[in-house]
Amino acid sequence: MQQNYRFHLLAPPESPYGSAFGRPHVDKQLYDHFLHSAQKLRGLAYLKDGAIQEAELEDDGRFCMPGDKKSWHFLLVDGGQKVIGCARYLVHPNTVTFDQLRVRHSALAKDPVWGEKVRQAVETDLRVAREKDFAYVEIGGWALDEEWRGTRAALEILVASYALAHLWGGSLGSCTATARHGSSSILRRIGGESLVCEGKALPAYQDPQYDCEMELLRFDWRTPSKRFTPLIGQLRAKLGSLAVIQPSRRPAWQASPAWALARSVYQMA
């Protein structure tokens, strides 16, 4: 399928941003339109996959996830201003604790056998993030219109996380990934890895909320699969020129490490 979509980036209200991105575009109506369109796409896709029930949707069909308005959203938008692909990034300062992360709510983190190992694995990455001055990012909310699955759009939705990490000044991150449609295996091919505790990879698990097999994966912006390095570079250039869409104006930006900028947003939320 010929590429006839554009990229858009939504940033949280009052989010700091650096010179790596284009000039900010403050427009609450446009921000709400794109966020709602992404939530509708998510609702349609997740409902069809059996990951959620109809009762979990808003009256207009949107599936809203906790933290949506505190997150960055990478969007693919068609000529009719409709979102046909999306992913979200909840960017934390590296001072965040395990108990403040969404991953702590995963079924594996609550498991009496594996819960403490999940904590230890994530806290290992948090220590690295603090030592290197990286942000810590929770990735998720992926959805793609059926028409675009198996196309370049599907790859760009996943690889964009590495491009954005470059623009944010570096990050480590995690996500819960379903085995449905081979999602977790695809994420592994681009650079995702199992969380590890004491030299052992944490296992896949059955998630009662989404009724499917899931994995907890980690991402390190420094170690993507080499085959995707050229695409990461292309996306980095494209995303760096975008005007970030925000619903409100933020205070004057001052140069600071990415994690420190994220901290100010996190504390205001």
C-alpha cells in the first residue's frame, strides 16, 4: 500500500520539549480531536481482538487508558484527519519508583512467585537510567487500522519508540506485549528483550484483564536491532521537524536533561 499518511505528535499539557522538535503548536481542539480519534481506533481494535468488553468503552466508542493525558502519543493520520495508527509513551523522570509505574499493576507483578522478581528487574533498569541521566518510558496503547496491518505503517509505529528516545535525550523503557498477532515476537525483532532477574528471563503469563498471553518486555534506546538503524534515523529526522501538538501553553523552556524536564511534568500531574 502506498504511504499516504502523516505523522503527528501529541504532548501532555504543559510538557517541556527541547530544540530537537519543531515549534510547538498549541491547539486544544486539534489535540482533543486527535486524542479522541486515537482512543476510538484503540477501542475498535481491542474490542474486535477480544481484549476488552463493550462495557469498557465510552459512549462514543473510545477506549481511554489511565495516563492518556499525561502521555506522549505518536500518531499516523490519513488525509481525512483520521488516526489510522497510534502508540503512547508515558515518560517518567528517572527518579520515579517502581510503585509509581503502571507496570506494577500487571498480573505478573502481582504474582506471589514472580512479583518480587518483576520489581527487581525494573529497579535494575531504573538504576541505570539514573546513572546515565535517561528518562524511563512506559510504552503501550498500540493500535493500527486493519487496512494498514502488514505495511510499512505497522513497522513505523513500533520503531518510532527508538527515534523518539533519541529526541528525548535517551531512555530505557518497558511494556506489556501480547502474543496475539505475534506482537511480542515482532517487538523482540526490533530490539525488545525479556525483563531479567538474577540472570533469568521472566516468563510469559496469562493476563486475566485482556484474556491472552502477555510478556513484559524492556527496551534500551542504545540497543535496537541493527537492521532497523537506518529506519530509526529516518524517523528521527522526520519527527524532529514536527510541530508538537499541545492542549495548553507551557512555561518558557530552559535547557535541562530530558529526565529533569519529565520530572517537572510528572510532579505537576
